[in-house]
Amino acid sequence: MKTIVRLTAIPVFGLLSAACIADPAWDQEGEIIDEDEQIEEAEEALSCSSIGSTVVDHACWHATNGLTSDDGSVTANANAAFTTANPNVNTAHTWWTVTLPGSGSSYAGTVKFRPTVSGDYVFFVKDSNATVTLMTDGGSTITPDFAVSVAGCTEISRAIGEYLTAYTTYRITLSDTTAAQNLIIERLNGCNNYY
């Protein structure tokens, strides 16, 4: 919040003293500037359209060097409209092995993700051929802010980014010709850093 400082002379015991009185900041039209609104607008404007190497290197480290405590496994649900909280991949910074139901060369399944903080998130996947669909909990498809190929890490081939709202459930549907898929989710701090 911008503060305008006004110096006011106040006589105290025959001396002049200066006092600071904080005034709210005003915009060019003479309206008080709403700091909370400005912060919210700035956060929306920070939505990333790509990611930097720092985030990729961090996710790659989890994928290749992560401790077993950094690993998770889940079997996806064949029904994309399942109503239970599980299966989910709610823990970020976790190298998830997602087993897709199916047979032959056709595998597909859905897991849920419910972030606890609003912000930009990136979903890294290992298999470059896997189809990844982000959806609302109601099943509406979300067009990601970006979907890019990733180079320099054998465990990660693609990154899909989207701004997500805290305590909102999202669905991630994966499909491919193989059952075993790998996924890691990172919350971005700017477009080239992570939390």
C-alpha cells in the first residue's frame, strides 16, 4: 500500500513538533487504491505461459534422485466421473507412479488433485506419448496455460501448466498404450522457481 506522509506542525510546550499522518494512496481519478484488489490482479497477471530451467531441474531431481518418501503410487480410476476422494495425487513434490486400468494397448484412468494454495502449477509427465487432460471436478475440460516439451531430463518429457484455485478439486485423466505412467506436480513461485 502506498502511503502519503503529511508533515504537520503541532505546537507542544512552546516547541514545534512534526507528526506523520498516514493517508491512503489515491489513483489518478481521485479514488482510494484498494491494496488487496491490486495484489489479486497482480497474481492473476503472473500466470505463466512457460516454465524455466530451475523448475525443470527441481522436478528432474525428484524424479531421478528422490527419496522413497518422495515417491507415491496410485491406481487411477477407469471412471473419470468417480465420486470418492481417492485415488488422488494431492501431495506435490512427489514422483507418482500412476497405474492406468485397461488392457492390450489401451490404458486410461483418472486421479484427483486438490491444491491447498492457489497459484500456478505444473504437471510433469514422463511418457511423451501419454495424453493428459485436466478437468474441473464436474468434468469440464480445462485448456492449460501451457503444454511444452521438456529436454535435458530422461524422466520428464512434458510439462502442462495451469493456474489452480485452493481447495478446489481437479481431475487428471491420463491415457496411453502402457499402464505405468509417472507424474510430478510442482507449485510455481514465478515462472522459473518453485515452492
